[in-house]
Amino acid sequence: MIRFNQVKEKHFERLQQFVPIVDRVHGGSHPEFHDVRKLFDEISIKVQKIGAEKPELDNEFKELRKVTNNYTVPSDVCESYEAVYNMLSELDEAYYA
């Protein structure tokens, strides 16, 4: 729980900035990113509602792992896309730590 909150504090604001941009830039050639955005939006809503408590995010992280092939970065994307996957992966790992 403490680790999740630390990682959330570290990455969440940047994720909220990057996810919509990456979706707009890469969504056409990587339609799976539309699902990533939808799942991140669901995570954001749950995190904001619950505050300092640990939200129930098992389903969202399970779906993210499936949609992203365990956060495997495609070879034809920008650094921001890669950063989003890395931050989501770290958040996912911290959630279960």
C-alpha cells in the first residue's frame, strides 16, 4: 500500500498528461492504446474517489497486462509511449507489492 502510493505520487500526474497525447498520436497505428487509455481513465477515477486508501484495481491491471502484452513496447513508437508503459508497469508492480 505504501509502495503503491509512492509510485502513484511519482507517476500519476505525468501519466494523466501523457496518456491522452500518446492515444491521439499513436492510436491510429496502435488501436490497443485506446484500451490502455480507457483502463487508465478507470484507474484514475478509482484512485481519485478513494484518496489515500488502496483502490480495487485487480481487473484494470489484469486487462492492462493483457492489452499491452505485459507492457511490451512496440518498436515503432516514441519515448512518451514507452514512458507510459514503463510507468504503468511500475504502478502495477507496486500495487501487488
